[in-house]
Amino acid sequence: MSDVWLLRTGILIAGILLVIAIYFFGRPRKGVQGRRVDKVARGEGDRDRMEPTLGAQIEGDLGGAPDDATVQSELDLLDSALGAGASAGSDLGRRDNENFDKIISLYVAARAGQQLQGPDIVVAAEKAGLTFGHMNVFHRLTEGHPERGPIFSVANIMKPGSFEMAEIQSLQTPAIAFFLTLPAPLSALEAWDTMLPTAQRMAELLDGVVLDQERNALGRQRIAHIRDDLRAYDRQHEAPPIKRSPRW
């Protein structure tokens, strides 16, 4: 077989492939049938599916998306919940030690377009076993040992974070905040297992919804993640075993 024949054969094959490619890629493409167009690929899916959220409602009531003013508002609220600043009213719920190294928070938020009413909050707090006390906020105390300080505290999300009983009839707020500061009178996991059912109970009584620390609806996966995190915290803070001198 001569080299010339091989060259001609190669050119012929290449020409055939080129014609096939032109025919295949040059045809007008038909519209996709029987398939839903992926709006996410066009950048439209999230916009089409977007619905008002409770987190957005809270952010709206606080002045839009989180900014420096919103952060400062929540820091002020946290100061109240931790009992910082001047004493206000009862000492029930005052922490005996202001040092803490971890905070877990939850929100009970009103449904879109609604507000939580002051009198309803007071009734719900009482039914959920909370005590009104230090800094004019609600606390869950250790039964029989209130002097140990709060297991967690519940404050108003709006400045200054307190519930003024003289104005409770007119009080309206988009949400209330639950703060668990660690270390607490109980183990971290026990404190969480006390706070979560209380928040869920108050949400039921107030016809609200429980939100997590990022103001998203609190789901089972998030709860499991928090519990795992608090188990790890408890392990890290376990008292070291007592070293005994060996007997000879």
C-alpha cells in the first residue's frame, strides 16, 4: 500500500467527518419538550420562589438588613439579659458571675404582619414557668436554688430589651429573645433541653414561630447540630479526674 494511497484515504475520512460535524452542529435546535426549564440556571428561581420570612419581618422592624445599629441593638439587649449595668428591680435572675464563654440564643417571632402583645407575653411566660426579675426580663431559675442564677433569660428584642410592667398593656414587639449563657447552673446540654421546650411552648401560646440564632426557622437538623455542639462543650468543661496517690 503506497504512501500516496494512505494520504488520500486520510483526507477522504477527514472530509467525511467534517461534513458530518457541519450537518450535526449546524442544525437549528428544537425547543426542549417534556422538561421544566431550570429557572435557577437562568438566575430566576430564587426570585420566583421567594416568600416573606419571619426573619425578614424582624429585620424590617429593626430597620432592614443587619447593620451596625442592629448589632448594637442586640448587644444592648444581651447586656440586659446578662444583668449588666445598673440593678433594676428584683435580683431574681442575676448571675453570680458575669464571666461566660458561650451564648446560645433563640427567638420566638410573631407571624408575618403581626406583633406579640405585652399582656400575652406575660401570661405565656407565667405558664411556661418563667420568673420576672433582674433587669425587668424573664428568667428560668433552678428549682429550689434561685440564687444560682438563670438557666436562661428571655428579653424583648426591641430596645432596651426589658418588659416595663407599667407599659405592658401597650407593648408590642415582633419577637422575644431567649439567651443561654455558658457556663450555666446546669450542664450546657441540660440547659438547652430546658430552654428549647420553653421556647416551643411560648411559641404555641403566642401563635408564633421559633427561630434559631440566624433567624431561620428552627428545624430538626439545626437542633441536632446545636446538641452536638453543646455535648462537645460539656466534654471540654468536665472536671478533671482526681489524681490519687498510689498505695505502696
